[in-house]
Amino acid sequence: MGEENLKDVLSLCEKSAEKGVKIVLKHQEVLNNTLKRAIGELKETISEFSKTEYNALNSRDSLEEQLIKIKSSFERLSVELDYDIKKNKRNLSEFSITLFGRTMAGKSTLMEILTHGNGKSIGEGAQRTTRDIRTYSWNGLKITDVPGIAAFEGKDDENLAFENAKTADLILFLITDDGPQVAEAECFSRIVKLGKPIIGILNVKANISNKDETEFKLGLRNINKKIGNKENLDAIKKQFLDYSKNYGQDWTNIPFVSLHLRGAYLSQNIENLENSRTLYEASKITLLKEKIIEQVKDKGQFYRIKTFVDLISNPMLDNIDILLKQSTENISNVRILLKKKKELEKWKEKFYIDGRREIEALVGRIKSDLNSEIASFAEDHFEDKNATKEWSKILKQKKIEIRCEDLFKELENRAKNKVNEIVREVLNELKYSSYILSEYKFNLDKIINWKSYWGWSTTLIGGGLGIGAIIAGAMGSVLATPLLVAGIVVGVVAFLGGFLFDDRNKKEHEARRKLENKLRKNINETCEKLEKELKENFEILINKGLLSLIEEFKNIIYPIFKLADIQKQLAWSLNENLIELNKQIVTEAIYLIGAVGMEYHINSIARIPGINILFMLDEGKKVPESEIIKLNKLLSEKIDFNYYNINKKILISRILGNAVDINDIKIDEENELAYIKLGNITADIYYKVKLAQQLSKILIINNREEK
């Protein structure tokens, strides 16, 4: 095909690009509205959470910060997509080809060939700057030479290259015959994932010179020998294509052209016309030019539509996957926190009852011990002026302060151990449930500063309430430091003794029985006060140590649950948009192959750009084999057909086929999950799962038991 004919094709390609713009703008509007709703709900969640009163775990600021970051990531998705679409809209008339390859692979040489340059740029690749992008025209096609990619180049260069790849209609990927590199294959896989059509170029290295006829003929023979060694070239291509397995892809249908770029360039600069023609033919550069023209002629219109559609399809597909997984994980986190909250609530109720009983029992024993001393004390000290001092000795012997302190230490340790156990289990279960990290996920370790919160060595949970303060509170005193515990309790004892004997001198001749009654009465009153104060301070221990954690669980659970719901709803809204987009791009393909009406046989379509398209037909419908062949050629993506069924279990089973037994598919409708049991997961099965997920609108999880 000549340049004049190619211009006619490019005119049709421009019209297709205009159609692609209309499609993508329509779906961009839907996407932006969906994102706005999600952002609005997140703002509402942030506002509601910021009003909560409890912040015992210092979680509010951190959780609020993470919610804001998630909101920003949603906003950024919309902005980046808008930028890509506007960038492509500016170049509707251009069919864009991007040239990939590592430095010194031959990209500059190819540019010199296509532009009939003087060779000045050859060999300068290693000195190029990160932002150095060269653009030139050949046969009406815009060709962009991006900075070198792969192991020896910087990340900035690589990112710049892929930014340009997003807006390209066709990719030329250049490798050499000195052995494919893993880094090259990794870059290749990323381009495939973008859904871009690719022509592979294998540049054969062979020395040639036109200094004299002998050297020229030796070089020409070397070129013919290397390019003619089909077995060796096929082995190199196979070595490269085999890397596809590492990325769950299949590159076998991607065309490769083997040529000698240096020879093609020299052929344009040899004065001897015969040598020039011979070298030009030997270089096989014509094969590459023909392949490019063939792609533009046969598929150019579709590529122009596809470039725009995939600008929105790719980010939607990626974010659907992330959002669903993160929603599921956040729900899992909520369940863990709810379970532990209930466990703590149940334990707290029992601890509360047991603790009060133990306080009552302790006070009862103290009371009994004191009452047992009344008779003998009244007998021995009826007329003793030092009776108060002697009674204080008895109180000291009973070790009331130590017994109270021991009880509260034991209660405090019991609460501490339970809380530590709950925290440890929460952290362990959160780690176990975590299977993906991204900016959309809550990081509970950051939200809750668990370690700083449980300062058990010197104070009780968060409130600075030590055992000394409990005893002091029971006695109606104020504790300055924990060192005053003993003194305060002795003060209680002094209070007990002084209250009983402040008028003893006036009544030293009263009857023994009257003294015993007064002792007993005041012991009862004091023990009642002691029990009341101990219980009140036990309530403080419960409230500060346990209820505050329970309340904090509640406050953390709400925004995480809310986010999970927002993520899930957003994911399925994007999925609806994606399925509609899939149907539109396939409809355009159907029109281009002249099979108008075929689209009415199709119920829905799932697609993974660059990898696979799954057509779901209505029961009993069929697509002619001839049309399937045409679609295969145009789409350059693996095509599968199946019959749609509204039952999710049947639908998933049909799509996965023999990979899973239908009885091993468990559907959790409430949580929109499907659990399946798969053995060896090949790339083909992996992508089938993704396609089934798109169509069933349910997250599919492997190898887990039904919940």
C-alpha cells in the first residue's frame, strides 16, 4: 500500500477516534458522578467520626487522616483520567506509534531509517536525558521514541515511557539477538496489560562496513547467515515469549519481525546502487514497514477507538479489583473487632460480678476479724487510757491496707491480662486477614497506638488510677502519690479508733456491754463505707479499663464498616460501567467486520484489555465461525463464548468449566462473596476467575471455607 492510500485510511482512523472520544466522555461522566457520590459519603463519614467523644486509643486523628487520604485517592483517579483523555483529544488526527526498547537496542537507528537521516543520533541513546522524547513522522504516522527502558535505565525514564504508551495506538517493541532480559519482559508485560497492540522487532547484530567491497560482501554474508538462521531466531523469540508465563499472559499471537537495522540504515547511504539494493533487501526492513502498514490498514480504525476506550477501561478494571478486595478486608476487620468487642463485653460482665463479690467477701472477712476482737478487747481495755492506741495495733495486725491492696492488684492484673490478650488476638487476626496493601486500605496498626495505650506498669488504663488511689478513695482521702497508700490506710484505722474513743475519758466507767455495742456499730458503719468506696473505685477501673476500650471499638468499627460499604458500592458501580464499555467496544468491532446485528445475540461481555474477551450469549444463540475468525483477527485478544445464566453459581461454573466442581462453589449472597476451591491456578484459570467476577458481580475468593 502506498502513502496516498494510507492517507485515506488515516482519514477513516480520525473519524474512529472521534467516535472513541464520544464513547469515553460519556463513560467519564458516569465515572465522575460515581466518584463524587463516593467522595460525598466519605466526607460525611469523616464529619460524623470527628464528632465522636471517645478517643482513648488516640485513634480519631489517625483514622480521620486515613479517611481523608482515601478520599484524595478517589479524587486523584478522576483527575488523572481527565488528563489522559484531554491529552489524547488534542491529537485526534494522529495515528500514534510508540517505540520501546532498551538503550543501544537500535531505536535511534530505526528513526534514521524511517526519516532518511544522516545518522547523527545513532549511538547517542546513552547520553539522552530523562525528559528527551523524540517524535517524528513516517508515512503520515506519528512515531514517538521514548527513553530507554529495562534494567539499565532509571525509573523516571521508565515511567515516562509508559505514560506515552497509554496514549499510543500501536507499540513497536525492540529487542536484540544477544539474549532477552527479564527487565525487558517485565516492561513488555506491562504494555500487554494496557491492552496495546504490539509488533515485536528482533534486531539482529552483525558487523558490516562499506569501506571496501571485500568487507561489504563479508558483512552481507554474515547478515544473510544470521537472519537466515530461522532456528536460532525462533529460539530467541521463544526464550522471550516464554517469560509471559511469569506474568500470567500469553504472547504467542504477537507478531515479531527479524531484521538488521544497521544494514537498513547503511543501505540508504551507499552510493553503489546495486550494493544498496542488495543490503536493503537483506536487512528485511521492508517486512517491518509492511507489517506496520498492514496493522494500520486492517485494524487502524479499531485501534483508534480502542486507545480511548482503554484509557478508562484499564483504571476502572484495576480499581474494581482493589476496591473489592479492600472492602472485603475491611469487613473482615470489622468482624474481628466486633467479635473481640463482644468477647470483652461478656468477660467484663462476669468480671464485674466476680469483682464485686470479691470486694464483699474481703470486707466481710475484715468485718468478721474485727468483730472477733471486740469481746476480748473490751475486757482487757475497758479502763485503759491507751485503748485507742491499743486498738490501732490490732487494726494494724489485721493488715487491712495490704489486703485491700492485694485484692485490687489482683483485679487490675486480671483486667490487664484480659485486655492484653484481646489486643494481641486482634493484632494477630488482623495480620492473618490482611492479603493486600494499598492506599484504599485502613491500616489499623496506625489507627490504634496499642502499645502506648496499655501502660500497665505504672498506671491503670489511660487514667492514672493506681491501687493507692482506690484505697484513698474508699477512705475519702486524696492520694498524692502511690507511696502514700499505707499511710492513708493507717489514717483509716486512726479514724476508726478515734471515732470510737474520742469520749472514752468521760465514759470510762460505762458498762462493758455498751462499749462492745459501740465498737460493733462503728465497725459496721466503717465497713459499709469501705465496701461502698471500694465498689465505686472498682467501677472506675471497669469504666476506664474496659468500657473505654469497648467504646473505642465501636467508634473504630463504624467508619471502617462505612468505608467498606462505600468501596463495595463504588466497585460494582464501576463494574456496571465497565461492562457497558465492553459491549460498546465490541459493537464497534462487529460493525468494522461487517457483522451488523450480531450484537443482539450477546447478553453481556467481560473483558481484560490485552488478554481476554468473554462473550455471554443468550441461551440457544450462536455466532458463525466466520465471524469469530474475523473478530479474533481484529481484537487480538483471546475470545471465549459461553451462555449466560442469572444464577451466580451456574454462571461461575460455566465460565470456569472443568477448573472447579459446581459443588465446590459456595455463594454468600449477604456479603456478595463466592468461595471456590481451585488446585493449580494457571494464567488461563486466573483470567477466567476475573471474567466470572465481572459478570457475576460478586467477589470470588479461592480456597476458603464457607462462612
